[in-house]
Amino acid sequence: MPLDYDALMATTVVDLPLSYADSEAILYALSIGMGRNPLDLKELPYVYEQGETFKTVPTLATVLVPDMFPPGLGWDFSQVLHSEQRMQLYRPLPPKADLLINKRVSDVFDWGPRKGALFLFEAEGRLASDDTVLFTLGCTVMARGDGGFGGPSGTGPRPHRAPQREPDLSCDIATREDQALLFRLTGDRNPLHADPAEASKAGFGVPILHGMCSYGIACRAILKTICDYDYTLIEGFDARFTSPVLPGDTITTDMWQDGNIVSFRCSVKDRDAIVLRNGKCTLAV
């Protein structure tokens, strides 16, 4: 059954109540590899709530909104591919908060029966205490099995381009072989990231790492290399997913800094694979 464009554009959720505590903030930090060295005093404040200053990883915001792109939209969810993620923070994430979430389908573009449909989703998180906006999220999703439904043509946001020069900085972060099993506890329980049989059906030799985990690891690399672990410096974080990471891979994040904009790209050099590209991290001025 073809997609119903009008119904999709009317898909909204308003004032969904959601709460998180320091346990969710710590789990997220652990799931992107922080705290592996428990004596690292730079990372300890992200994984230990009794420290002098408890810190939150900025990209925690991206796992706080449940079902950012829900399965029940009339599409073939088995053919859905999360291709881009965008995040804007308006103030640093507190260690815990009661939130109100708005989310919606902001656009759907028909690329034809052979190319699929492009979905754009948006979400907003507000503090329930005073209704101030804490963050906004955007994501681009390719529904490869749902083109040709008669909707408008179009494209998503123009991707950010890295400078045409050698990277200014680079950071290697090794992932663990059980990293996907830990990261799935932040919300994405897709069996592709845990079940070897499901991974094999999808053409992978092992369960793959979540793209959003690679995205969080890129944030960790910039926190470490450019921000000296000052989480209040990161206000925006956008990237495009291009290739899967296998648990155990080492992710190299190359960075180009121009003023308060850090362009970045992530790769797995052992497999000559670019896993994130068009990365843009916006720093506080």
C-alpha cells in the first residue's frame, strides 16, 4: 500500500512527558566508551555522579526522544536507513530533567519506485519546569522500499562540507567487541546490533555498531581533542552516516577547526571505510 502523504504530514506528537536521571546520562557516556580507564580524571565526571562536577555528553540529547522515526508510518520498516542526524543545544543538558517533547514529520520526498522516499523528522525537548527549549533534533531517513507514492520531489538539508586541506587534528578511539550490546540499552533494540543470525540476513558477518554510537564517539573525540572535556562548549552536532562500524573497530575522527566550527569525518582505517562524513560541530562563541 503506497504512503499517504497527507497523513504523514499530519503525524505529530505534542507535549509528550519524559524524564531522565543521572543513570541515563552515565549509561550513555559508558556506551560510547567513556570511563574505560576509571582513573582518567577527565572522563570520570561523565560516569560518576558523586564527583565535584557531574557532566553530560552533549549528544545524550539524541537518545532521549523515543521513536524519533516510529515503525508504524505505513512504510516498509525493514528497508529504512537512518542517513543523517542533526542536533542543536540551547543550553547544556542538566544531569536530570523532566521534559516535554514535541515531534513531527517535517517533510517527505518521493524519489521514485527505484530510489525510495526521503523522510525528514524534527523533535524539540523543553524543560517542563519553565517551558524553555533545551534542544532540537533533526534526522533524515531513507525509506528504500516506499518510493513512487505520488508525493513531491525534493532533497534534504544541504550537507556541510569539510575544508579541502589536511586535517588539523585527529583522534583514534577503539571500540569494544561488546559495545553494541551496551549501546542498545540507550533505546535502540534493533536485533541487527545483537543477533548474529539477523546480522547475517542483512549481509554482515557480525552484529554491527549503531550509527548513533559512532556519532556519540565522534562527539567524545571532539570533547577530548578540542574542548578539553568542557561539555558546555558544544552547541550543535550534525553528521551523515555512510558505512557501518563493526564492534572492535578503531574509529579515527579527523577534525578541521575554523573559528567556532569544527568540521569532522570518521573512518575505520583498517577497512579503508568512511563511516561518518559531512560532520559539523558548532562550538559556543
